[in-house]
Amino acid sequence: MFLGRFTYNVDQKGRLAVPARFRESLSGAVILTRGIDPCLVLYPLESWEPLAAKVDALPLADPQARAFRRLMYAEAANLELDSQGRILLPPELRAWAGIEREAIIVGVHTSIEIWSQAGWQAQQAATEEQTGDFAGRFTGLI
């Protein structure tokens, strides 16, 4: 389970350290891809595979389903943590998410989001504006 928010630097080679508390759940291969929001999403294989099965089940005749499949798969990278607990963020994914020197790593239960600092601040501001709507929209959740 991934919880919490952390700020880490991206080194000159594009490597990003994964928080130590997340590393145990990321042994072996992990999948990094574009998020629906302007961030990157890192999935352990056990979270990626059920999601991929749902994406694969989308109807190929639906243009939006095909576009979503491309979003999920075309930019995805199969990665492994190095011996120091880092992942290499591919340059095209870093550029798409606007990640340069600093990255905000956010645990979202079964996956990890990786944001640029500016992207995270914009997301937080938008979330603050919507907070009042959450109580009505998600009644019964808590």
C-alpha cells in the first residue's frame, strides 16, 4: 500500500529515488506510464495487470477506448529499481509531465503518482476548490 507525499530530486541522468517505504512493494519489474492527469504513474505488476486486463477489454470499435489504450500503453516503460532504489524516468515521460529537477512522489494506495512541483501545486489548488463538493458527492463513503 502506497501512502504519503515526498519530494525528491531527479539527477542529471533522469533517475529518481523511490521512497524507502515503497521499495519493498516494488521488487521486480514495475510499469511507468502517463497518468490521466499531467503526472506519471508507477505501478507494481500486481496492480498493473488487473488494470491492463480492463483496458484490453474495452471495445476496439470505440474511438475513445482506442485512444485510451494508446495513452496507457504507447508511453509505458517496463522498469526495475536499481540497487539504490531509483528508477530511470524516460526523457519523453519527464518532458510530458514537466518534471525537471524536483519530483513530488504521491502514494495513491495501489500506485504511485510522480508530479512536477508546478503540476502538483496546480492539482492541490484545484482539489482545494473542490473539497466542499466531496462531502455531497461521496456521501456514505466515510
